[in-house]
Amino acid sequence: MPAISPAELEARLRLHLIPELGPQRLRKLISAFPDASSAMSVPASAWRALGLPSVCAEARRSPQVRERAAEALGWLEASHHRLLMWDDPDYPALLAELSDAPPLLFVEGDSALLELPQLAMVGSRRASLGGLDNARAFARSLAGAGFVITSGLALGIDGAAHQGALDAGGRTVAVLGTGLCRLYPHRHKTLAADIVAGGGALVSELPLDCAPHASNFPRRNRIISGLSLGVLVVEASPSSGSLITARLAAEQGREVYAIPGSIHHPGARGCHQLIRQGAALVECVEDVLQALRGWQQVTAENIPVSSESAPVHPFITELRAAPLSSEALALALDQPLGQVLGELTELEVQGLIACENGRWTVLGQSGHY
């Protein structure tokens, strides 16, 4: 952050803690005065003249706001904690393009990651086994290719994407819909710690002590897409919040990608809807890399490519078209049910397929002998 006085830093934090001052109002306020300290000291009438609610001017001197700002200053004393302001030269350039870019970002971990090429991966919280495996597999490959994997730390696809990047020794950014001192969901506290320990970062525009609130997650989604070159939707229903992220990405001029699935799987319908609306259909990692080939930091040579000559198990070929029950698979392949059950068990032990709700589905992009 630029060299600013302690008083100016405290003034910015106090202004940020006023709930009614969203990103655009806060920018408007700061632009009207030489600095945040000046904005804090002018009469309330000057705020009202800018069209700001009276409650905003009254809240700036609240003891609670002052106390929370002091706590934030204490948090910033840790070496791996950072505050990026809109006038900081290290503020992410892609995010700065947004008309509603966050005036302030709290970062735990490596803030330099926010300037590296990022690909957002999002999807359903209630993902299928196949969807989770796809998220991990794509994240592993894309992280290995040089992308920072960005997501929202949610259960389901988000968590699998973060974990896939870590498994590849890559780095990942988690954008939270809560304050960094109120990690949510609690089940991902260990994952959040692993992200930071692995050289990644946790990011939030919200006050450090901000608890989960439904209205904050769409705000978070614009940051996920705003930081990234593109958004890959792995699996989502038509009502999924992931489609909000995809819409925001399109409005921001980012690329939108979607992985298709079975017409019988509700979690694939959101992706199919996106594809009908113009999202790029993705079947393999190379589909994403080809669209972003211009970025020198991303090298397709790092992607592990399966041998063309490796034979694909006929069960895998059939199940890639659509999940099937054991009986339906035996009928489709004209094989005895007992033989099919035996081979299905072997493939399941190898981690290539899984049975979900009575139907067999392929895990990830595997399937070679």
C-alpha cells in the first residue's frame, strides 16, 4: 500500500465499516475530498450534499466503528496480512477495471497472486461424485499449466477445485463471502489454512468480523470473476449461484466455459443453459488453454496428455455418454449381468467409476486400462 499516515489508514478502515457505504458510494465520498481523513472531519451536511444518507455521517463517529477499525489495524500487523486499496499500485489490474471494484481488499497469504493469470472454477455445493472428480482433475491440470485457481471456498465444486490445485503443487485463491476472521463454511477451516500454507491467498472485501449473510455471496462472486481471465462452471443446476458468477463474468468481458453432462442429471442443466447462451463447451483442459493461448505464463506443454493408443474400457465409453444402472449397462453391451457386475467392481476399486443413486458414472477423465 502507498505510504499513508496511520490516521489516514484508520480513517479508511472506519469509512469501510459503515454498512450503508457500498463500493460506489465510498468512491464517490473519497473523490469529493482530498483524502479519507478529510471526509471524516467535514460536517454531516457535506455528506448529505453528496446524496449520502444521514445515517452514514452519524455512523462514522460510532464507538463501535472506531473499535472495529482498531482491531483491523491490529490484524494488519501480521506479516502475512495485507490490505490492498484502490489506489495501491499492487491492486489487481483486472479487478480495477470493474465499475464496482472493491475499494478495499483484505488478503491473508500471498497478495502477489492476484496479479497472476487466474482461472475461476465454480459449481454446485451439492455436487455429484463425478462433478467433484472433474473439478479436482481440471484444477490439477490447470494449476500445473500455470494458472492460479480461484474459487469461493464453498462446499462442493469450489472446495474440490481448491484441493485439486493444492494436490498439483499449484496455488489457489479463495474469495470469501465473509470476513477473513469468520471463515465459512467451518468445515473448510483446514482447507483455508492449507491454501495459505501452500502459497495461496484468502481474499475478502468485507470487514474482518463480518458473519455469513446471503446478500454478501453475490458480491463475492463479482470478485471471483473480476480477478480471473475466465470462469469454468463444472456442474450447476439452473438455480445455482454459479450461474450468477458466469453472468457477471460475461458482463465483465471474461470468458465463460461450461462442462456438459448427462441430460438426466439435474446438475448438468445449468451448464447446458450456459452453453445455449454462448458459453464455450469444455470436454478437456486443452479446450480452456486454447482459448487463452495468448498468455505466455500458461504453457500447454505442462499438461499431462494421455496416450492416444491407450485403449478405453468399453464400460467407460458407455458410461461417459450417460450414467447407467448395472442392468442397463449389461443390456446396452449385450453381456451377462454377472460378468458386468464383476468388471464394474474392478473399475470401482481402481477409482475410475462410482455408483451414485443406483447408477454408475465415470470419475474425471480417466478410463484407460
